[in-house]
Amino acid sequence: MEPRVRKAELAASVHDLSRLPPADRPEIAVAGRSNVGKSALLNRLLGRRKLARVSQRPGHTRGLNFYGVNDAFYLVDLPGYGFARVPAAVRRQWQALVEGYLSGRATLRGVVCIVDARRLPDQADVDLVRYVRGLGRQAWVVVNKIDKIPQPRRAAQMKRIRAALGDLAAAPLPCSARTGEGVEALLGLLWNAAAP
């Protein structure tokens, strides 16, 4: 597959595992904290400014949003974790939905785990990558908002992020939804992962 998005659409928004779309193509999930810029990065990847809704209030994504790419594979936006102000019962429902999807979906090729370049990964970020790896799934760590780090400090910050993740992520990919830095490399990674 050529790494070029010709068609992108919201194919399904799922709040119950019994309503997942047919498992007829590869899927790559996208996960991260509620304020890490997942929606903005998805829009940049897909070349559509408002396909994934960018909210000023963390926690807008409440289900599994399946974005069809070139009728060839799905990017699946998972609910964010961390800062979303929602009741504990809703949080538990999200967790069951996400864990059920990640552990049981046969067509899932891996998970893009997004962290914020301005802060070190915390325990929730580490737990996500460890959980995905523990399922035997591929986990790619993407460091979003790299444009917020001054160029002279980037290498040192990336080194600190790698150290915080330990052996869970040897080569996190620096990226910026705002400037597009790293997006071509991430697209190439997704294309390779979704290839037949």
C-alpha cells in the first residue's frame, strides 16, 4: 500500500463490544491521555481538519471511533485516560470497552500509544504500553507536541522520555499534529502495519 490517504471517513462509533463493525480489514488503535492531542493528530494523519472532533474539554471521545482509511484499514480512536472529568461508573465502562477491544479483536495489528513531549510519561502511560505488550500486541510510542519543545532541548527530552519508558519503547517517534513533523514517518509505520 502506498502511504497516501485518498479517502477517510468515520465508519462507526461503538459504545458496546457487541456492535463492533465486521472484522474485515486490519485495525490500528490510537490511545493516550485525554489531553495529549489524539484527535488533532488523527486529523493531521488523515488529511481532514475536522474529521475527529477536537474538544477544549478532555474526555470528549466516549466510545471506539473507527475511521476507515482508503477502504483498506481502520484507525480506531480509543477514549482518553487521565484528565477526563467523568463519573467513576463511566470510567469503568470505558475501561471494560477498551480492554475488551484490545484483548479480543483479531484484526487489531497494534496500538499507537501517544505521550506528551512536554512531560515525562507517568504510570498510566507506562501501564498502557505494558498492557498492550502483555497482550502480545505491537505498541508504538509517539511523542506528540514536539513543536512545544525548543530545538536545543529536544534530544535531551526524548532521552528522558525513553528512560521513563525503559525497555518498553526503544525508539519513540517525535511528532507534531500542529506542524506535521514526524507525520510522514508515522503514516509509513501505519501503512506497513496494515499491509496484508
